[in-house]
Amino acid sequence: MALIPEWDVFRPGVIMGVIGAAILLIMVMVWRKMENKTPVKLSGKTIGAVLIGIAGALLLGVGMCLTMVWSKMVVGITVGIVGIVVLLCLIPFVKGLK
């Protein structure tokens, strides 16, 4: 919603998003410590999965913005479907193929 020019909330939206992401990361670390689990290992596969997830979510969001805010229906639906496909690619990437 930070991209809607009439609302003029881009900077506060980005700031709140960064604060929310930081709180989420802190919550994950605290939750894992409370459950006596080992910390998350940062391997190449973990970083790759996070980057693929971020790319898929951004593509899906851009597709929604194209469709709902800028009235570019065909392009927005296409970008959104590409985002969904990228997110679906996470399943075999994380779980592996058997």
C-alpha cells in the first residue's frame, strides 16, 4: 500500500516494513531458544531458499499492484502467475524430489 501515490506513505511504509521484519527475526530467534532448538544454519541452500521466496513474493505483489493500482490487467496477471510459479518452485527446492 506504500506505492499508492495518493496516500503519500511510501517512507513510513518502508520504515514500518523494516521494523516488522526486524521484530520477526528477533521473534524467530527467541522462539527457537525457548524450544531448545539449534539456531538456523546459514548455508547456501538456506540463503537461496530465502532469496527465491523474496523474489516470488515481490513478483506476486508487483502483479497485484499492476492489476489493482495501475489497471494493467493482462501484465499484472502474467507477473502474478510468474510469482506464484516461483513460490511453487520453493517446494521441490526445500523438500527435494524423491
